Amino acid sequence: MSRKFDPTEPELMDRPQAVSLELERDLDNLVSLNKHFGSHRLLLSFAARWLQPGGTYRILDLATGAGDLPRELVLWARARNIRLTVDAVDFQASTLAIAQGKSAGFPEIHWKQADVLSFTTEQPYDLVLCSLALHHFSDADAVQVLRQCAALSARWVLVSDLERSLFTQIGVWLLTQFVYRDPMTRFDARVSTERSFSRQELLQMATEAGWLEFQFGRFLFSRQAVWMERR
């Protein structure tokens, strides 16, 4: 099963658009999917591994989308006396506006509109995240995203995404046929299963991006991730 990616037909949420009820509903659906199908759990499992009570850390979340992962991370950290500053970056201004509007009470999060392929910082981050975004890019740009993640981090990098498989396609089709039925969510979710990468492709891209001594894992549901730990 080969990857299907057409750069002239971006996912609906990636197309230029104003803030709308349709986009807000789609982002709410993505938050629900992340909550119930593993993305929140995956992130917090690594946070527990890396972030120590009483510590202070700078975090970067590239292609933040709905911004729910930074919010979950901040709530988790507050309960453990961990001080975070999170920069949440996304290219889409309307998506950022909705994410920021749902993040009142989270002064730890700073929202930045920028292209993740060229985002820069004067001081590296302790942890760089990129979740469920890699499949939005061409093969070459996905390698550049991985290269960016490594370059922007002084300590840890975590990149997670869907894993392309027949199981993933069937599961997403069923979910969007019977549960998450909004047109934008249905279209984008199904396209995402065709645009996602296989395990071997993800490993090859990380190697091409210059990642050294990185690790790979599979997670529920249809999630895969690569990560690096610098000592």
C-alpha cells in the first residue's frame, strides 16, 4: 500500500480560510480524537519520563492545530509542580485564533503564527513536539520538519503520527461514517490515512534528517512515534 500525496489538494483544514463554525467544529473533533484515541496518553507518557517535579522547561509544539496537546501538558505539569513555557506554532491564522480562544487560563502557552519548515529561535527548547502533522507534508518537507525538530531542541524530541495501514484506513472510515460525521473531519481524516507514512518510511526519513541514536515505537490506536534523548 503506497502513500498517496497530492500537494495541489491540501486537506480542508490546511486551506486558506476565515474562522468559521465548520473549522471550529473540526478542531473540536480533533481534540476528541486525540483524547480518546491515544495522542494525549502518548504525550503524557513521555512527559512523565522526561520532565521532573520542580523543574522548569521550555517546550515547542510545532503544527499545534487545536492546541489541546499544550493544554494537556500544562495541566499535567501544574499538578506536579513543573513550570513550563510552551510556544505553540501553526501556519494557519484561523486555526491559531480558535486554539487561543479555547485556552483562556493558560498563560504558559504563547501562540505563534509561522511556517514550521523555517521557524527559528534564539534559544533552543528543552523539548520539541510535533504530533499528527507529518502526513500533511510531502516526503521532502516531512524530512525538513524532522530536521527542524532536531535543530530546535537541546534535549528531547518527540514526533508522532498515524501509521499507514489497512487497519488504520478501515478504523478511520468507520469512525467518520458513524461517529465523527462532520464533512471537514470526514474528508480530512480519510485523506490522512492515505497520506500517512509506514514504519519504514518514518525510520528512513528520520535517518535522512540526520537523527542519531533515535528510537521508534508503536502506540494505540494506529499511532507511531520517533524520539531522541540527548544527555
